[in-house]
Amino acid sequence: MSLRRLRTIIGIELRQRVRSVGWYVLLGIFAVILIGILALSFASFALGSGGNEWFFSLVIMLVLLLVLLVSPTLSGSAVNGDRDAATLAPVQVTLVSTAEIVIGKFLAAWISGLAFLVVALPFLVIATAAGELSPAAIATSLGILVLEVGVVAAVGVGFSAVIARPIFSVASTYLVVAALTIGTLIAFGLGGLALRSEQVSITRDIGWDAVPPGCEPGLLNQADECPIYDELPCVENSYVSEVPRFDRVWWVLAANPFVILADATPPTYVGGYPQDLFSQIAYGVRAAQKVPETETRYDGCDAPAVSPSLTPEDQVEGTAPSWFVGLLLQLLIAGGLLAWGIARTGTPAKRLPPGTRIA
Amino acid sequence: MSERPPRVGAMDVGIDAGIDVAGVRRSFGTVHAVQDVTFVAAPGRVTGLVGPNGSGKTTLMLMLASLLRPDAGEIRIGGVDPISEPGGVRRLLGWMPDSLGAWPSLTAREVLVATGQLYDLSRVDARARADELLDLVDLAALASSAARVLSRGQKQRLALARALVHDPRVLLLDEPASGLDPQARIALRVLLRRLAAEGRTILISSHVLSELEEVVDDAVFLMDGRTVGTDRVAAAATRMRSWRVRVSSDPSRGVEAARADVAAALGRTMGEVGSDRRDLLVAFADDAGAVAGLRALVGAGVPIVEFAPAVGDLEHAFLDLRVAPGEEGSHA
């Protein structure tokens, strides 16, 4: 791996992008959408009366959404587009290695994706100022945004090296993004419901059958022969039901970019309740890790104890942060696709993607 | 099967880097693009690769350029195997593809500088080399134009310059003259002769045989993915060929009168003398026959202004090989 050659590959890619009009149009549209979102958000969240933390997290989520939508177009035709334009082979006959070509293109796609984050930065700063979020939260969420752009860039470049036609590789990249954002949600929901387990519910309650006719244990002035509560027997009932096992599929949801963003950002709780959108989502995902009890007991005979009401903050206590599991999964997908792409683009080529000419 | 010429210079490494190909084969699925190719291209010489469309020229070039792996056979570029040591071969080799791809929004100079850097030249060296090459291929005036706005011929010259960036010992040129104007063609010819004189090995493919003829020292014929044996080429070259005869005549007399004169002088029937616009075509079995024919014409007082082979040597051999695939067995 030669740094100079890598830099040259990145330079070629970036120079072409910087000189295309379409690139600036895309950045412009991106900025216009952000202005719209920001204006709408300011209008809908009355500043000063609370809820501002939600505001920042909402804006950064939308930035993530836009970046996920734009990134595949920046990377999805990196290698096969060059092959179509006959600019790949002249590079391959130089001393540059296939790994340098693919990784150089990946880094270039990542850098161009980051340009969108740079455009988004002023908006994020405004949203942060309005939202009064902690610097740690901002730094973490920005870091995750940077990584997510990189993951999509790697997936796109990987597919472009594996699939012959640019439209199909761009489409495949979009499908992976869709699978991570929407697919994980569906898999989580359906998977949790499909993997059910039995739960035994045991209830003890007063045996109302033992109350003689005419008696009402609740009344004060009742006849002597009527039993009072303490004299009534206790009857135990049990029945079996099935409960969904979200604890077995929570890691699927962990690969969702939005969940990663939410879970990685340090949560803020006020009075035990989530204070922003990130903490809310993170709470939802963490709660899914809880194994449902195989047996629940309800005792109606004992004096109704003060049930320990758990706040979301208490519930999240002791659960594993899932974001790095998800991020690791994403990095594996991204790295795997890049490695596959490098293997498929290697020269001298043993086999070519069907329907392509090498030059 | 065609005979394999003896392998020479297979293990020469260094300044004299030739091309040595033996029994190379490559298929794409059911398409057997290259079936059996064996030839040697020597340093200091320009070798022409001649064959019809689809005969496997470009596939062969790609294998020589270390981009494609042959299914069987051996390739040595200056003694280096492009399969096991692609890096070593790439240092030696300049390749100019038939389809020119240049990054559209980079300028001609940037294309050359970037290519130089991919060959591990420093930025300063790459810039100096780029300017040198832009002068060499006469693109200095367009150095700052985007590659997208260059004409086909200009792109072609840029591709040639790109193939020369690292001063390669071996040059593979796939249709280098297509799209070039006559002046650029002459310049290309002069340049190729000069590069060969410097001891480089040059392999060049072209459809325009008359043009190839002016520049090549040796020719390799490729038919249906096979190299044609030298004996078969020699046999083709000695077969009956047509000569072009131009008679200086009074326009009022017409071609027919001249045709009659020529037929009479050569002792042939009118049917044996063809005509091509204002020229006449006469077939002779060999050079000696042509000499005798010319003597007879001059002796008979026919005013000859031009007497030359109707087609060049390469074209003659090529056309002859093409029409005679059925006879292949008798030559092998």
C-alpha cells in the first residue's frame, strides 16, 4: 500500500467530483432541505417552553436520513462506472494495486459524503444552541454520522466492484441502506413475534365462591354469619400464555443506523424519563433486551403491596449498550464488501463480471 | 495447429525486453477468443498484429498487458511472467488501449501527471515528464483543456503519451492510428520508428493494413484466435497477386482502348485485364512475372506512368489467408 498512489487515486476522484456541476446542485438541494427542516422545527417547537432537546436530536436524525439517501449515489458506481468509461484498465496497468484502487475510491467517496456533513454543520450548530445539549452528545452524534457515511461509502464502492452495471450496484447499495434502516425494524418486529415462549401467570385471589349468598364482604353492617375478608380462603389460578421474545432479536435492531446514533449518544434523563429523541429510542431498544419472565405472580390475597414503579431510567439500568454491536455488524458488512470487491477487480483477471469488457 | 517458432530471448531481462508468447489460450465462457497464439516480438523492432475483427487481437493485448489471465500457455515480457509478477511487467510495459478512456474533467496535463504518480514518479518528476510528453505528441497547446473536449485524434495522442509516461521498454499499441489526421499519422510513424530505434519492443495492431505496412518490421497474423504459421504466410505472399497499371492516355480514347493495348502487349485476353476507375489491374504469379510483364509493356510502347502492387504485402497476405481457411489443413 503506497500512500502516494493512494493519494493520487483519491485526488483523481475528488477532482472530477469538484468539477462537476451536478455535485454543487446536490449540495445546494441538500442545504435547501435542511433550511426547510430547521424553519419548520423552529416553528413547531416553541423555544423556551421545553422540548428543545428533542429539536436537536430530530434535526440530527434528519441529517442522518439525508446523508444515507445521498451517499449511495456518490459511491455506488465508483469502480464499474470507471470500467464503463474505460478509465479503469489504464489505471490497472500502472503500479497501483487493486486494493489501492478500491480503497482509494472508498476514501474519496467517504470524503465527498463528509462534504454534506460540512454543509449540515451550521444547521447542527444552530440546532445545538437551541437545544442546549451537552457537548458530549453533539460530539458523539457527529462521530456516528461520520462513521455512517463511511459505512455507506464502503458498501457502495464494494458493490460497484462486484456488480457489473452501475445502476444495479447503486440500487443494491440503496437496498442495503433500506435493509439497515427499515429492514431491521421489520425483522425485529416479526422476529420477536415469531420467536415466542410460554409464560405462566399465577394469580392468587380470594375465593369469592366461598362467600355465602346474601353476603357482601365489602359492606360494613353485614350479618355475623357473613365472613370478613380475612376469613375467606385464597385460591390459586394459573394459565399459560405466549409472549414475544424481543430479547432474542434486539441485536437486529442494533444494526439500524438511527438506533446506533441514538444509543451511542449519552442519554439524558430528567426525573427518570428520556429527555430527547435519542434517549427515547435508546430506551426502547434497551428495554427489548429484557428477558420476559417465565412466570409471573400476582397475589390478590395479600394486602396490595406498593408495586415498585420503574422509570425508564431504572429499566435501562444494567442493559448492554447495543450501538457498538450494531456498528461492528455494519463494519463487517462494509469491510466484507470491500474485500470482495478487491478480489473481483484483481488483475490479471481470471474471470470477468458477465457482460463486461475489461477495456 | 501452426508450428511454433523457436523461442528466443525468453529470459533476457534488462534493456532488451522482448515479448515471448507460447501456446496462449483464453476463452470467455463458450467464446474462444484466443485459441493458440505463439509469437516473438523482438526488441528494436516494430511488430504488427494483423487480423480481422474478432480474431482475438484485443484479448491478446489484454493478456500481454497483465490485465487478463490466460487459460493456458506462457507469456514473458522481457523474461517476466505477467501472471506471477504483474508489478514487474507493468514497470516494463506501456499499453495504449483501443478504447480511450481519460477522466473527462481532468486536463490533458493532469491526466499525465496523475498517471506518472501512479507509476511512482514524484510530483515534480511527473510534471516535468507530462510537459515533455505533451510536446512529444503535439498537445502542448491543449495541456489545460479538459480531456472531454479533445477530439478523437487528440485523445488518441493523449493515450499514447500516457502509455509512454514511465519510459517503458515494451509498447503495446491497440489501433493507435484510428482517428488521427494524415499529419498526425506521419508523426506517429516517425515516433514509432524512433522508439524502436532506441531498442524498445513495439507491438502494434491495426485494421488499416496499408498504414501498418509503412511502419512494421515483422507481422504476426491472427486468424480465429490462432497465430498463422510463418510458412503459411510466406506461401500466401508468393501467390498470384494483382498489379495496378496506369497508362498515360488521351482521355478521348477511354479506358477500354488502354485495356486493349495492355492485353495485347501482355498476350492476354481482355477478360484477364481488370479495371479499377482509370487504372488497370493485371495479375502476376510472382515478382519475376511482374518484371517480365513491365518489360513487355514498355517494349510495346504502352505509355506506363505507374506500375505497382494493387495491395500492400500485409494486405495481400491478410486477404489471402482470409479466403483460404479451407486450405488450412494442407499448410499445417
